[in-house]
Amino acid sequence: MSRMNRTILLFSAFCFLLVTSCKTRHKTSEINYMQNVEALAAEAAMKTAASTIQKGDILQAFVSAKDMEVVRPFNQSYYSQSAASPTGSSSAAVERQYLVSSEGTIDFPVLGVLQTEGKTVEAFKAELTQRISAYVKSPNVSLKLVNFKVTVLGEVARPGQYTIPEGQSTLLNAIGLAGDLTIYGKRDDILMVRSENGSITKERINLMDADFINSPFFQLKQGDVIYVSANQTKDKVSRLDPNTGTYIAIAGTVIGLAGIFITIFKN
């Protein structure tokens, strides 16, 4: 092998090493959020799977019966709306909203201050029905949580915060709202973070194992956060420097020019 050919070969090898040395840009873990969640999340006993009413929740309630006049005192918004309507039609009624206080209570018409904290919506609905039954025969109580929100982050099609109008949802429902996991999301390592009554609990869910439906985190609660970590494929993609193509093009140009100069000098 001639001296000039060896020079070209060595120069080409140098350029290749220069390009490949610029390839890695980030460490794998840098693309995932909340890397210290294991240290921060408090290990606590899991509560019931059903969503319970919390401080700051907004409840929407409406009481109806065969004789709507009898239940008017329990529906203050219905009361005022009917008075404003020329016909007095009950169709103009608007369900009243109640903010759960810092003590976990609401002030309900006629019944007074009621404790809600720690009770499910269904349980509190049954309690209201029972209390109102002391005044009205066969009342029908409509009760729902109107500010039920969950947050879905990470490798999903549409990350963000979602409001659940029905006041209850499952993990699969929330993932569906977020447009499902991307091809880069870890199906076997979904992080669930829950803040409840001043405590933070967490759990990792494996969507590839059907047993996850038995987890207390399958039924979501107010304020739950769902985080989908990136898989190894996304990690590898994130390592590539976006300028790698430019480096290769420059290296190719330099090698080409080197070959031209060597040919000229040789002649």
C-alpha cells in the first residue's frame, strides 16, 4: 500500500472517529420526569378503590320528587330560577354546586352542615336520600363530582390534565382520553402518583398483565397523576445528536477534498 493511500485511510478513520464521538448527547435517564419519585413518595396503606370526596371538591346536587313543590326548599337554585321564569316551569332548574370546605363539610339547605370527607359519592348520595326522606316521600337525589381531574404525562399522544364529567374514571379511561401510549411508552411500567389527605402514595402498573385491574389505582381518584416513562427505543433515539447528519456530510466533504489534494500533489 502506497504512502498516499495510507494517508487517505488514516485521515478517513480520524474523521469517522470524530463523527461517532459526537453521537451521544444525553444520558438515558435525562428524558424521564420525576426521577426521584421513589424517594419522595410516601409508602402508605391503600385506601378503598372507590373515589372518596376530598376537601376542595365541588359537588353538584339536585333533589326531585313526584311533587316538585315539596322538594323546593332543598333546591335553592331551583327556587330562584323558577321565580325568574314567567311560567314557573321546573325545566329551568339549575343544579346547585357545593364546595367541600377545609373541614370536609358542605352546608346543605334544610339539612344544615354535613360531613362528606372520606365518603364516596354514592355513599353520600344515599345519606342525603335518607335524610331528605324524613321530610319528603320517595325523594330522588342526583349527586355528582364536577371538578374530577386527572393528569396524564409522558409518552402518550395528548399529555395534559383532563376533567372527567362523570366524576369517576379508570386508568384505561384516562389513557384513552390521552390518545393511548405512543410506540415509545413503557407498557409494563406506568407510574401512578396519588395525593390524598396530605399523603402521597405511588404504584407502578404493568398494563401487559391483566391483574392490574385489581390494583387500588385502577379506579382513579381526584388529582391522580399518570406518568408513562419512555422505553429503550426512545432512549436510543434521544442519544443521537441532531447534527449527526451534518457532521457526516462535513466529514465526507473533507475526505473528498483530501483525496483531490493528494491526487494533485501526486501528479
